[in-house]
Amino acid sequence: MGCWRGPSAVLVCLLLLRPPPSPACPAACHCSSLGEVDCSAHALREVPQNLATNTSTLWLGYNFITVLGPRSFPSLPGLLLLSLPHNRLGFIHRQALLGLGALQELDLSNNYLTVLTPETFLPLSSLVTLNLGSNRLEGLEPGVLRSLPQLQALLLQDNPWMCSCDILPLWRWLSHNREKVQEKNLLLCRVPEQLNKYPIMAFGNESFRQCQETSLSAWHYIVFLTIGPFSFMASIFFCTFMGFMTVVYHNLRRDPHCWKRPHICRGH
């Protein structure tokens, strides 16, 4: 079709030659043609939803985001880096990160996180770097880290770690993956007081010997608490039954003829 056959044809040609419109960019963000979206320091309280599907880098630091609820992010199949430092993030729903399967780097540092579950990071099968530094984590389930098969760099510094028997599974993971742990010298105990500022990586197997010998699960305690009252009641029943049988036995031995001929005993 030629562009010289009339005004309407020329208009059609111009529309065909015009470059496609740029993807929408949230009002509080700055977007580049390379898929980089910077929404830092705009007092945001939630993740913007009108993000382009070709977003590869998303900066959300220095905002007021407190919660990542279910599907907080639109589908971003090409997102490689997500940065959320210096927010007020205290809770991440287990479905908050769905749709981010290509993510390779996640920065959650300088927030208020206290608990993370293994389900939280399950969608992030490609994650290579995870920064959880400067939060309020006292412990971390080993399943959280085992759900990240590609993890190569982990930052956990400046958290108030509770160095009790509960930290044993995490210590084992750290000991077997020393090359993945960054800033090891800043991974310090906060409590108990006598271990304040003691390096977690300095513990050895002997430090947890008592935990390994005496640690009991909640099920064990339930069983023990149940056995006690049950054994007490069983012993009372057994003693009562044996006493009754003893009395009957002695009565039978004392007057055996009364058992065989009760009408004789009634006549006496």
C-alpha cells in the first residue's frame, strides 16, 4: 500500500510509522526506557500497581510501606531487582511475592521484620542475593533459607539474635554455607546478656551439646503431661479393684460352706 494515494492513506502511514506508546509510569516514580523504575522517597504507603510488565528494576526505598499483603505486586515476569530498604515493613504475607519468579536480588534491610515463614520466599526460585540486615529478627527458621535453591549471598547483620537452643538450626545452616554469608563479623548475639555481641559464627558443636542432649519437642511435653494424671487414676482403680478382690477372697476362705449352701448360713 503506497502512502501517496490520498490524505487518508498518508494518515494511516504516519500512524503505522509512529513508535508504540511508552508503558505507563506511576505518578510518584521515574521510569526509564530500560525498565528501571525508581519510586524512592515519595512517602508511599503501598506498592504502585500500574507498573509496566517490562519492569526489570524497582526501587521502593525510603517510603512508609508497612505491610506486603497478598499479591502486593502486579505480575512482573522480568523483574530482576527489588529494593525495599528503609521502610516500616513489619509483615510479609506468604503470597505477597507471587509473580516475581525471575527476581535475583531482594533488599529488605532497615525495616521492622520480626518473623519470616518458609512460604514467604517460595515464589523466588531464582533469588541470588537476599539482604535482611538491620531488622528485628531474633531467629530465622532454616526452612526460609532452604526455600531459596539459588541463593549465593545472604546478609543478616544488625539483628537482635537470641542465642538460645532455638538458634541451633540456623547456626547449622550458616556453618554449612559460610561462603554465602556476608558481613559475618556483624552477625552478633543480642540475648542472653552474657552473650551480648558474641559472634554467632564463633560457636562450635560443643556450644550446643546441652541443647542436643535435652531438647524435647512440644509433643513430648504433651505426652508427659498426659501420662502423669492417667497413671495416677489407673493406679487408684487398680488398688481399689485388688482390695475388693482380696476381701472377697478372704470371705470365701473363711466360710466356704456359705458359698456352696447359702440357705444353711441364713439359718444360723
